[in-house]
Amino acid sequence: MNKAERYKAVLNYFETEVGNAETELHYNNPFELLVAVSLSAQCTDKRVNQTTPLLFKTFPNATELSKAEVDDVFKIIKSISYPNQKAKNLVAMAKMLICDFNGEVPSTVEDLIKLPGVGRKTANVIVSVVFGQAAMAVDTHVFRVSNRIGLTTNSKNPLQSEKQLIKFIPENLIHVAHHWLILHGRYVCLARNPKCSECKLTLYCKYYTLKEKKQITL
């Protein structure tokens, strides 16, 4: 099976069996999604969703967050990973939104990554989910799953994975394929103990094929 055939088979499975998929982060507007995705770095969506209701109630928009004391933000998000740095970034991000973008979330990756605490992955999520652009956000799940299955080859970092994925995934599916891969990594293709016995992609998966060969050899 060559790479094009593998992509076709995997995407067909997701499209048929999973269908539409969306972020599991809770949000009501672009500002809230930007904050939630920023908080989700190296933290679970579940934990973020437990934290953001109070945060959004206290600081409902960029204007209010820009006036916040970092310590007050920290007290709300202290259960999140790296709360000190994230609290500083959130306040600084809000201030830049007000000063440079009229309080609005920018619509380009280039502008988004100027914001404190916003990396390429977060920026790609925003332009994809909010603005419907064909952007592939590569987090740890996407990076792991795409390498294991064989959608990416010799990928050393998220940017390399991103470039390979958008080369082979049809533009109209990129936004949802991001979520397909995340959910597969979150619930099936786990980092330490992948649930290969439950996975419906083993027929196309390089990791599973190598795993089976090793067991036969042993």
C-alpha cells in the first residue's frame, strides 16, 4: 500500500464511520476559543472545560481580561498545567488584542502567532474552527497518530507533519481531519497502550503491521 492509498483508506474510514467531528473544548465565541486552546497546551480538554466557565464569567471579553491582575487569573486557572506562565500570557494576549487588533481575534496564522502564548498549533485551530480555513493543527495526538499509521514519514516535529498532511489530505477535509486524528489519538491510539484490538484502522496501520511481525518472529 502506497501513501496515497493509505490516505484514501484512512480518510474514507473516518468520513464513513465518524463523520463530522469538532473540538471538545467548550466556547461561545472566537475569544473564548482562543483562551481555551491556549490553556489546553499540555493539559486535557476536560480540565480546561472545568476551569473556563469561571474564567469567562469573570473576564468575558478581551477588554475585561486586559485589565485583569495576573494573580487573579492565576487563582482561577491554578489547576491547569503551567498556570503562572499561562496567566501572564492570557493578560498580555488580551492587551495585544485591544491595542493591535481592536479587541477582535485575528483571522490569520501570521497575526495570531504574534499574540503571547499562541503558537502555530493554536493559531491553526483558530483559523480552522473559527474562520473555516484549510489549516492542520498538529498537537501531540495528531503527531503520534499520523506517524504511527504512516500518514507521515520521518517527521521530526509538528511543522513537518503539518506539511505532509496538508499535501495529501483534500483541502475540504483538512479542518475535520484534524479532529478525526485528535479523537483517534485521545481514545484509541493512546500514547503508552494503544488499543489496537479495538482499532478499525489496523489494516492500514504501519505501527500495527510492525507490531504483528515482531510477535510472529518471537
